[in-house]
Amino acid sequence: MRIDKFLKVSRIIKRRTVANEACDASHVSVNGRPVKASYDVKEGDIISITFGEKTLKVRVLDVRDVIRKNDASSLYEVVTE
């Protein structure tokens, strides 16, 4: 699954177009490397997203196309370092 779609499905970013723009602006990196919106997300990837001054790091636990809103947080875990 593309990273922009994963960010939307997992509800980390609200809209896919916003996720796409964040990737284009190099605010999203996977395993320490900046990625484009077309990057294929795999289980175990560590995604870093910069929101202004804050950085969110999450580890991908599962990749699904459709998931209920209440279960969306089960697709990832927040990593603190």
C-alpha cells in the first residue's frame, strides 16, 4: 500500500491529499530516508512525520486497505526514542 494511503487509513493524517503534500515537502521519512507518496509500506517500517516543531515516529504493525475508525490505531504503534 502507498504511504499516503496508509497515513489516511491509519488516521495519522486526516486526508490523503494532505499526506501526499507532506511527502512532497519531505516531511515524511521511512527508516531514516525521505520518501515519495508512492513508497510501498511494509510491516516493520518506522515512519517519521514532522508536524512543524514536533516529530511523530510510528512502527507499522499491519497494512490493511479498509479498517474501522475505532481499530485504526491497531495498524501502528508510537515509537519513543
